[in-house]
Amino acid sequence: MVRRSLLPALVAAAAGLVATVLTPAAGHADDARTAVRAAPPVTRAAPAVDTPLSVELDSLTPSTIPTRGQIRVSGTVTNLDDVPWTTVNLYALVSAEPMTTAAELSAAAQLPPDVAVGERITDLPRAMDTVPELLPGDSTSFSFSVPRSRLGQLRPGVYWFGVHALGQGPDGRDTNADGRARTFLPLVPQRQGGAAAATVPGAVVVPLRRGIEYDADGSVRDLRGWTQALGPGGRLRSLVDFGTASGEESVSWVVDPALVTAVRRIAAGNPPRSLAPTLPPEEEKPSASPSASGATLTPDATDPELDPPDASLDGGGDGDEQGGNDDGSDGGGGDGGDGGGEPRMPELTALEAEAAATAQVWLDRLEATLPRDEVLTLPFGDVDVAAAAKHDPELLDRAEQRSGSRLAPWDLPATPVVSSPSGFLDLAALRTASDDSTVLVTDQLFAAQETGPVPTVVDVAGRRVVVTSSGAASGGPLPGDPLATVAFRQRILGEAAVRALSADPQPLVVMLPHDWNPVSATGFFSGLDVPWFDLGSLRSISSRPASRLADTAIVYPERQADTEVPASGFAAARSLIGAGTSLQAILTRNDAVAATVAGQALTTTSYAARRRPERFRESAAAAEEWVADRLGEVTVDAPVAVTLSSESGKFLATLTNGLAQPVRVGLQARTDDGLEISGPGSVDIAADGRAAVLLDARTQERGVQLHRVVLEVTDPEGTAIGASDDLSLRSAQVSDVIWLFMGTGAALLFSAIGFRLYRRARRARRAADDEPVDPPVDEPVDAP
């Protein structure tokens, strides 16, 4: 059984020290006996007391105090006790004095639930309801109406309105409330002469953002969690249904395009990354590859893998692309192709099939809703803007360009927006964001202004900034759920009412909490349709004249700076983007994988990574390893040794492509300064093929030299992609001095030989000249 204590009275007394007194009217006040008026905003307190009964408001019609007629309220009362309660009477509660400032509303929302705030109406039998018996754990509905005339003459402002439950329990019956629900009910009457009250421009912003994690192979992680979030009752599904229920009222959607991309991948069966062709053979990429800064930008944030230009393209997956999910299923595997024929779709597991169907329903509902409303797109991946401004502004620029001005795949016009889930951005973030982005920040970012609340549109740090209401976004008062449909709606109306009654009505922009899961939208938007509150677009509000604020007005909390994504997270993302660029650069018929890898890399620097920076950094490293494994499938084999007998020569190296897709690669040599090795600029290799590459070696060194040469496989732009081989090259070129000596020696040799031959010939002639000559002998003459 729930027991009461003196704690409520002590808490109420403490609250009275920081509040002004409300004057209760005749009737029964709440049991704490301490009436207070709202004080400046403070941290929301937890409920000060447990009660045996719980009361929830399901409907309050109309949403404002009318000039005449009835105020109809309905809801549910639940027995939280472990014993039955009988004759449970439910009465209305209305305060006697209104609140007229936003500060009063903020403080009122944080008051302990047992602080007396108004009069309990017990003198009208029709303005109450009775539950005869309520067993432990049981709930039952109630409803009744309060005549407007019973409230008497009221001044303009925002009043307390609630329901008290008084029953008979094990300790009998008393006048203390055994259960309570409270909310705000504004009164904004027409002005003198029948003129309408000032109209407050407003905007309700619905954020669609979620942490996105990918497995190393590019499939979306945590399919069970996604299925829950996208299905009925899940947060993402409920937000879409909530926005759809706006009907003729306008809402502004703030969407992370990376979220839509992830859901589309799930709807497609959650395939891993594919290296399969996205270009027909006649459109094979030229030798030029994507820029070194990363993948070719996709201005409309589509994922080329999910939008192939021709479904009949030949070539399947790599064959080794095995999917995987963190629930233990195998993810259905990769495309399984061998580079030829039609792509083969894997059979989905039961979990993948359920997730795919749920994701497709969500996409269909979102597609049907968005065209009628204003759409704003966050930097792709919901990048931590404040951290990116410090560590990698170029990556933030990439994310903004990736989101572009159209939301894929529906080609809807979209306005770039910069906003954090908490609404806090520092000066560096404001100055770094693109000039055409709408900037949304919370009013809590600014120091207290002497002139009153922060204007809705301000000029600070050289930027036009739209300021959202943290008070409206925090919801209704205790003890109930502050973001329940009625409580949340009435808080928004209360904030609009105090603005409408002010001398300078400022627009009201309400950014729904990023983690809010609306249970129901019934009556929410219809209740906001009042003459003095005009829901419109952020664009129209942003175009209003801005109030200048000094840069010193921005107070960026230290706790925000302490939790930003660290520099190492951006370095890991940048490295992954570079690896994806090299992978696409070598694939001659795929122009999608780099953009896919880059998009997934951006998600590792999201605001969600603030909670688990190591996990997201490890995710980027695992994805880079997956890419490196594919790049490593292209290898080079060099001869063990090569000898140059002159200043130049040629030798062969072999490139092998282990991928199931054709590639174009380069080959570069690393060696010492005395040796130059050159070859073809790029080499095309068929899928699972080889190519011999003839390389030229040249050296200017003389004598016998030994060089160590490393041959590296590169992408067409010369970036090494991983594989390498080494060889020894021996140059044996003879020096010119040696040739000079040899020539001189040869000349001397032949000169000596010539000289010796000359002398020999001369001696021979001289010897012939010195030999004696015999006198002539007269020969006899024969007689005739």
C-alpha cells in the first residue's frame, strides 16, 4: 500500500520560498495547503509524492477557455495500490489567477505535484464523475463537463486546469487528493471593439534523426531495433503518424537524409556493399578517377547502390560478400555473383524480411506526408556540427553538399538546416555552417537578456538564427507525462498565449524532442487551431526582421563541449572516405561504391556518436578494413632479381585481379635516388584476370650497384592501395674512365705492335743492302 509522509509539505514549503502566492478561491484546495505562483525556470523536479491512484488526461475540449459553453474533459484513472479503492470521485480543478509570462509557465511546470495551485470544483454534480470500485491494477475511463459560467470572470492569461481523484481506501476517506492530473488552459479573449487578439506566428518542427550504425560490409546494424522503431508504436513510425495527423495544419520536417538512405537499404533486404557494375559497358569510366578528396558528390543525397541506372546490368557481387546482423543471422550473404550474368538476390532471413516490409511501409507513409509540408535537411549523417567546425570543416561541407536541396528518392525540394538534438551550437559552428542553411538553436543557448526573452529571429555571429522555445518543448506540468498529447499541446498553447498577450508578440517555434515517441496525435493539431496562433513554416518565420545580439550572448555549455565527437572520430571517417575513393577509382564499371562508403563514413561522426565515440570509430575502422581487403585482391608479382648491363633496360611484372569485376590500376616503384623505373600510366585487367606490365629501368650510376625496388599497386591517380612486391636490381654499367684506360692501352698496344713491325721491316731492308755481290762470270760461247 502507498503510504504518505511529511515530505510533500516540506517540498511545498521550499517551493514557496521561490514563488509568489496564488490566491485560491472558495472550495477545496489541494492537500499540500501551500499555494504558489511560478518562479523563474529551474531544473524539473521529480514527483514529490506517490499517490495510490493515477489520473491521465486523454482529452480536453476546447483547448482554451471559451466565452461560453462547456469545457469537456476525459481521461483514465488507474489503481496503483495493492488494495481496492471504492467510490472514486473525480473533480475539476481551476486556478483563480492566471500566469502571464513564459517564466511563470516554466516554473509552474516544475512545481511538485502536491503544491496547491487552484480550486477544486465540488458543488456541481454534473462537473464530476464517479467510479464505484477500482481493483488493484485496474484502469477505467471518466469524463465530465465544466460550465464556463462556473469559472466566473477571468483575466486573460494561462490558468491551471486539472482533475483530482478522491476515493475511499483502507484508511477511509479524506479531502486529500488520492490522484491528480494537471495542465494549462489559456484564455485569450477578443480585444476591445471585437478586434481579434494579436496573432502569434508559429511552427512545429518534427525531427527525423536516429543513430545509424553499419556493419563492416555496409549492411545496417541492429535490424531488430530498426524494425521496432519503424513499426507501429515505434518512435520513427509514431513521428510520421503524428505529422500525418496535422491535416490542414502545417508542420516542418527536419530530416537526416542518411536516415532515409538507411531505411531504404533495409527495405531492399539490407544488402552489403556491392562492387557490381552500375554503368553499362559503353559507359565505362574514362581513365580519370574521382578526386582525391573523396567520392563524387551526390547532391540529392541518394545512394547510387539503391538506384542502379539499369537493372539489367551484368555482373553480380564479389562472391565473398557475406552479410551479417548483430542478432546472429547471416544477413543473407552478398550478391553472390561471379561477375557475369544477372545479379542474384539472396534469400532473406525471417528477420530481414520483416524489417524490409516494415521499412517499406514507413517509407510509403513518409512519402505520402512530406509533399504537403515544409522539408528541411540536416547535413548528411547528422554530423556533429560543433565538433566538425573544430576538427574537420571540409567534412561538414561535404555532408551539407551531400544533403543538397532535394530530398531523395522523392526529389522533394528541401531547405538545408543546421541544428543539434539539444539545440546547442557554439560560435564556431554558426560561422562554419553554409550560408544558405537555416540555423535552429534553443533559447537556452543565450544568456539572460535585460530586455526580456530572446527574440525568435536574431542576428548573431554574422548569421540569421531561429530560436526555438525550450519551455514549449519541455511539455506540461507534473505529475503526469509532460509530453503526453494533452499536456504537450496545452504547454504549447500556453506559451503562444503569453506571447499573444505581450506588447511585442514573438513567433513561437517548437522543436519536438528528438527522442519523443508520441503515443497519439488525436486532438493535438485541432487543439492548436485557435484564432491567435497561426501555424506556418519556418521559412516564413526566418524571413522576419532579426534582432541583433552580441556574440557574447551565446553561452555554450561546457558539458556540450566535453561530449563532442573527438578529432579521432573525424580522422577515422576521413580515412574511410579515402579508402572508398580508391576502391571506386579502380572499378571501371562502378560509380557508386565511393558515395556509399562516404555516406556511411559520415554517420560515424553524428551526434549519436557522442554517446559511444569508440564504438563508431571502431565501426569506421572495420569498414575501412573491408575496403582494404577488396583493394588487396589486386596484387603484383615481380621477378626476384634483375640485372642492368647498361644504363637502361626492361623487365616484366605481373598484375593479378582477384575481384569479380574489371579494374584499372597503376604500378609505381619505390627505390633509391640512383634508379628510375617507369611504366604505363594505368593498366586494365579483366575480372579474375592477369596482365603483364613491361617496366623501364634507367640508372646514371657507374660501376656495380645493388638496388632494392618495391613495386606498389595504385589507383589510376597514383595512390597506393595496399598490394606490393619487391625485387633486387643489379646495375653493372662500366665507367667511362675504364673505357679511356682500355682505349689508351689498346692504342699503346697497337702502336707498339706497329712500331715493332716497322723496325723489323727496316732491319730486313738494311740487311739486304749490306750483303756482297759476286762479279759477273763470262759464260762461254758455243762455237758455230
